[in-house]
Amino acid sequence: MNAIRTLFTLLLAAAVLAACATRVERIGVEEVRDLSGEWNDTDSRLVAEEMVSDVLSRPWLTEFQQRTGRRPAVIVGTIRNLSHEHINVTTFINDIERELINSGKVDFVAAPHERGELRAERKDQELNASEETRKPMGQELGADFMLQGDISTIIDREGKRQVRYYQVDLTLIDLATNRKVWIGQKKIKKYVVGKSVRP
Amino acid sequence: MARGDMSGWLVAGAAALLFLSGCAAYHERMAAVDEALARGQVDEALKALDADGREAREQDYPLYLLNRAMILRQRGDLDGALLALAEAARRAEEAAVISVSEQAAAATVNEGRRSYAGAPYERRLIHVFLALTYLELGRLEEARVEALQIDLISKALAEKGEPDDPFARWLAGIIFEALGEWSDARIAYDKALAAYTDEGSPYALPPPRQLQRDLVRATRAVGLADEARRLRERFHLAADDPTLDPEAYARQGEFIFFYLDNLAPLWRETNTLVQATEGGHLVRIALPYAVPRPSPVERARVRADDHEATAERAEDIARLSVTYLEGQMPKLVGRAIVRAVAKEKAVDKVQKEGGAVLGLIMNIATVASERADTRTWSLLPDNVRLARLLLPPGTYPVRVILEDRDGRVLARRDLGEIFFRAGDKRWRSFHWIDPRIARWWTVPPDPEWIRIHVHGG
């Protein structure tokens, strides 16, 4: 009888455990919740905040302002994903752009893919907008500096345990001289222990 | 316990067994999909797979996604294939963690109650096909992520004794080379060569000539001239071979072609009687056996005007499938016997305590629930072949020609006009499925196989 009871108990347990339903809960966008240990929105935001704060506190900014009497115009170039993950680099670039613009210390120039659309609009205005509201061609603000960089990872793994090391390197380059005026680096290290058993 | 209460429990148990045993086995459900693919009706194949997928249990969902990705690739929906493969990779990784409830169900009902995590070679091939799909979309940086994933999963699999996959390494090298990362490319090519020549590994194959040239070129590119010369001499490559010179190579366009041949082995079910150690009585067990589906294609040539290359065999997936299943047989047989004995005892008890009718119901339930786990990523190709065709800058009509061993043309496929500038690389694949694929559906297991794997030789 025990064998049968065990058999039925196991079957019942299997059926019950298989029936767990999906649960959804809204959480604040600032709330930190790491699930897989992979690069997430919190990493993107924190790295952007810290690196922008660093770049804006360095001498190149005051030197430029003293030399030209105006704020530098910056453009974000390519930030390569050299990591093990499909990181959404666009989100990271957007975080950097937001921090830079909101600082009020630099002017920001639209990226190449955005400029195409803006130029098409100005061309359209030449034909269709009134003279008072028309925006002429050839008046764009040229960038003084370009921000480039990459995100790379080193993953050390043994069984279910792994250390995930992320390194973000950014470089600010003077477009006129190709001189590197700032190099920033931010590292994140995570220790992740995977599940060893599921229900 | 009162006899009436007992009967209720027993009927419920028998019903649960029947319910959990599922319906048709995987290999039976895939017949309609295979047939449509063999006829070249990709939309029909997708419809048949999706109809099955809608009813798929959660445990089978990763496999549904993997097969869906292969059909979407056939259909030219590479973005859809990426989504399916990425989701399958995530689910397969989750499924690889042991589940208490699934173990219990597998011990009492059948092996198919476990979530499909895929064989180790399949889990790595998910990243290979992700990389390949990104390449075909021209998304080289994302293909690079998959090359790193291949490295990561290869290390994890090596810890468990799984040999390295030379094709995966070769593909990673090609990706690194395309990005100008010669050092990483050289390491990957070197690992590929080592894995091709790893005696006893199911991945071992005669090293492709193209890979040898790739390794020499990458070795020269990183400045190891003496080592490159030694390798060139070891591989008997001509000193003036233009494909060995990284600079000359960069002045050409390149068409990198992957030929995916037919379909991977089907796993079918066989029922057999074995003698249980405990009690010594005969029990019926259901086991999977592999039916390879080799194709008649001997040569896959890719031609652009008067430039031509023959794709070389880079991966023998059929061998990986058969070897993996053979390696699993002792465990499968052992667990099947334990399960069969437990089920028989349960039937015995029910018959004694619940009467003949309940005993019969329980017996039917236990027999019906005993199914072999025939799940395998069967829409993978039987084998993969690779060609790298160098082309001077220009526009070329690119065509694939498949021939049998007598030189008869089995299929031709125009891949369209492709424009190459110096240094341009274009990646394309072609998956051909034998129109006579149905002939493999009814192949019985080899009696010798049963003797060796089931009855222990």
C-alpha cells in the first residue's frame, strides 16, 4: 500500500507544482532588482550617471570654456558592445545623453541617424514653411568633442557559480585635433549563484 | 482505508497516469512538419508545427521554439528565427536545472515528463545558429556576442566532459577575423583544428583545408611569421597561395557559404521486453533509438561567375545525435526497468485490493503511460558544410549547385546578384531537405542495437 501511496503523492505533487501561474507586479523604475545577474537598466543608469559626473568634473571642460568662452558641443559616437551579452547599447547612450544634457554644462549635437531626419525636415521647410518660421540649411552646430567607448566583460564560471565583471571604457576626443581629453572607466563586479533545483 | 475510498484513489491515480503520459510521441507529431518541408512547403510546415506548438506542454516548449526557428530560417524570416532561438536558449538554460516535480513525474510516468533542455551539443548549437543568423543579417557585432557565448558554454560543457565543437570554434574565428580581431581569430581557429583532430571525439572530422588556410593567415596577421611558415608546411599549402596573405585577402570580397544538409536523425520508439533484476520477471519498456537521415548530396558547390568553391564538411550533427543517445542508453534502460517494476507492483496491489476491473484500468494506464522520450532537435541539418569564396570587387550572380556521388545535379538555387567591395563579407546559408525524407519514418531499430544497449551485449 505504501508504494501506491508514494506513487500517488508524487503524481499529485507533480500536477500541483506544474500548475504555478504567472504573477505580475508593478515596481518603481528606480528600484534595483537583479534577476539573472546580466547587465540591466540599473547598471546602465548608474554607470551613465557616474561617468558623466566624472567627465564633467575634469579640466578639459574649464579649459575649453576659458579658450572659447562658450560651452563645448559634444556628440556620442560609437559605443561598442564587446561583452558576452546582447546589451542594448542604445539605452546606455540615451542615459549618457540625458545626463550630459541635464547637466547644462555642455551642448549636445544630434547623432548622425537623427541628423538625416532633421535635414530632410529643413529641406521640406524650404519648400513648404513660411519665411518667418523656416529654418535655413547650413546653420548646424558642429560638435567639438566625440564620446566613444565600449562595454566589455570577463566571466569566470564554475558550475552554478560565476563572477561577472563588466568594464565600461569611454573616451572623449577633441574632433579638431584627435586629442584624447578624458578617459573614463567604470567597473562592475557581480557574484551570481544559479539555482541548483527547481520546484 | 475503506475499500470504496481506495477505489476512488486508484481510479484517480490511473487517470492521472494517463493524463500525464501525454498524447502522440514527438516523432509522430513531427511527421507532418517533415513531410511539408520535404515538399518545399515551408508555410505548411510552419502551420503544422504551430498547430502542435499551441498544444505543446510547457516542458516541450523549448523544442518547439528550436524547430520553429529552423523553419523561420527556411522561410527567410531571420528576425523571427532570432527571437525563437534566443527564447529557446533562455528556456533550455532554465530547464537544465533539476526539477523536483519533473523528476518525480519521470520516475513514475515516463522520461518525457522532464522539461526539454536539449543535449549538450544542441545547447551549444543554439548559439551557433544565433551567430549564423546574425551574420546573415549583417549584424556582425551581435554575432560576436554569440561567439563569446560559444566560448562560455564550451567551457561549461568541458567541465562535464563534453568535447569541444570544432565548427562552433571555426565560426567564432570567422567572426573575429571579420572584425579585424586577429588574435582572437587565431585562437579560435587553433581550437577548431585541435577539436577536429581530437581522436575519440564525436566531433572529430578530417580538418577542412579552408580552416588550415584560415589558421595560417591569422597566424601571419598577428606577426608570427615563423609559426605561420611551419603551419603552412605542415598543411602542405603552397607558399604563393593568395588566401594565406591577410593583406591580399582584405583587397577581395568574400562570400561565406554554409550548406545545411537534410535533417538530423529522428528518434523513434521501440518497445521491448527485458528481465528485471528484482523479482526476475519480464517487463515491457519503451526506449528511443536514432534513425539517421543521410542525404544523397555528395558535393555542394557555390559559384559566382567563373569563381567556384566546394563546401567542406564542418559538422556531423547526425553522429553527435547518435553518439549522445547511445551514451544515454544505460541510464535510460536502468530507469525504465525501475519504473516498469514499480508500475507492475502498483498494478498487482490494485488488483488484489481493488478487484480485477480496477486492476485492468491501472494496467492499461501504466502501459499507455510508458513512452520513450523521442524529443530531439530534429530540424537541425544532418551535417553542415562551409565554403569561403574570394571574389574581386564587383557584382556577381551567386548560385548553389548540389550534386550526388555520380555528379548528377540534385538541386540548384540562385542566391541573387550580390555586390562586393574590397573587404566586404557576405554570409549566406542554404538548407536543402531531401524530398524523399519520408522513407526514414518507418525504419525499425537494428536488432544488434537492442542486443547491445538493452540486453547489455
